[in-house]
Amino acid sequence: MLVVLQGGADGSTRFGVHLYTVPKVSDTYFLELVKPGGNEKLGLGFVPSSKEPMPFFIHLDGSGQLHVGLAGLEASTSVGDFKPSSVEFSCSTGDFEFKDFAFGQPAP
């Protein structure tokens, strides 16, 4: 599962969260903070796989900080003056149901 904000000056800069598994370790989900220059582990970088709902959030604040959370783990990174132009939700190998979305602008 990949959920990213995409945009910036070049239109292809991406920040967000990535959850994936590998066949040899199918009882584990791996979690990453997606960002230019290389992804970073979210927390320890893994959690046990589960069929239970797994809440996540992506919050870009007015000071240029991106805050992400997935499976109870959280991380932040500086994004400077990054301006998102789209949100991408994708999954290549799993069956995910996305629901209860909230999109908003920060108060002036």
C-alpha cells in the first residue's frame, strides 16, 4: 500500500507512507516514510501482519513539517515549501479498503 502527497516545483516530488510485505516474511508488514532522497523506516520498520484495520494519517502543517502515522507508529520530516498537487493511493499486491478520509486546509 502506498499513500503519498505528490507535487512540488517539478510535480513529481512525493512524501507519504508505504506498507509492504515480502514472500519470505509473510507474517510481517514493513513500514516506511516516503520522501525524496530515500525512504526511512517508520518506527522499527515493521509490525506483525494482521487482517485488522490499520489507521494511517498524513498531515502537512503550515511550518513545512510532514507528520505521518501508520499502525500506531509516527514520524516527521521537514518538507520546506512543498506544495502538494495530488494524493495517490495505490496497491500492487494486496486487497485494501480505504475509507473515512478527511482532506482539509489549515486555518489561516
